[in-house]
Amino acid sequence: MSEPGGTALRTRLEQLAREVVKFGAVGGLGLLVNMAAFNVLRNTTDLQVVRASLLATVIAVLFNYVGFRYFTYRDRDKSGRAKELTLFLLFSVVGAVIENGLLYAATYGFGWNTPLQSNFFKVFGIGVATLFRFWSYRTWVFRALPAKEAVEQAERFLDQDEMTAAQPEPEPVAPRLT
């Protein structure tokens, strides 16, 4: 026989696993956006490596915000969008410093500047920054709704759904033959 605490823990772990998968899906697409932009900028412009990386990071951050807000954390509190966006950008800047700081250290500190080395340290920096971003976004940016508020939101959603289902279907109109 399982204990209620065990069920609650299992539920929380399942929710965390779903969140990690959704975060990873958006992050994986963001990684592709980031790396594609980085390599296009690096190979088609005269930008230095770290500047190209910073610009690619900005593009990916904008892409990721949309994905996180409307997919990963769509069920989270939406009451303070300005505050949410400000915090998202603040933590994204910290993540960008981590990501590009590692690339900077590799490129200018150790002279590792071949395309392969730059891509490796870009991905490594993204990985380290992703750990920070996951923690900060879920803790500070996309905050969970208090339980009472979440239940009220779900009830409103269900009420809207029931109202839509209760409305009679419009009768089909026969086409006019002319």
C-alpha cells in the first residue's frame, strides 16, 4: 500500500519531468536557432567570434521567450507580463554572459579559435547557461500559480468549455441553385 506522501512526491516528479521535457524541446529548437545564426554570422560577416555569438544569443533568447511563454509555461501566472519579460531578459543576460564568457575564455584566453573549437565552446557555454536559465526561469520568471488561483482558472476554463458545448449547432443552410 502506498503512502499519500509517496503519491504526492511521484506527482511532483512527473510534473517536473514534463516541465524538463517541454523546456528541453523549446531549448533544443533555440539551440538550433542559436547555432545556425552563429555560424551564418561567423561565416558571412566580419564580426568577431564573440560578437557573432552574442548576436546569435539575442536571436535565440527572443525565440525562446515565445516558446517558453506559450508552450512550456503556458499554464503559469500571466498577470505581470512586464515584470515577467523584465526578469526573463535579466536572467537571459546572465545566461548570455555565462555562455559567451566561456567562448571568450576559450577564444582569447587559450587561442582556441578554429570553427570546430568555437562551435564546441559555444555549445558547452549554452549547456552551462541552460542549467542556470532552467532554474531561474522556473523559480523567478514563470512562477507557478497559487493552488487556489489555479483551480479558479481551471474552473473558468471548464465553464467556458461547457457553455460552448451547450450552444446548439447552427442548422445547415441549403445551397441556392441559380
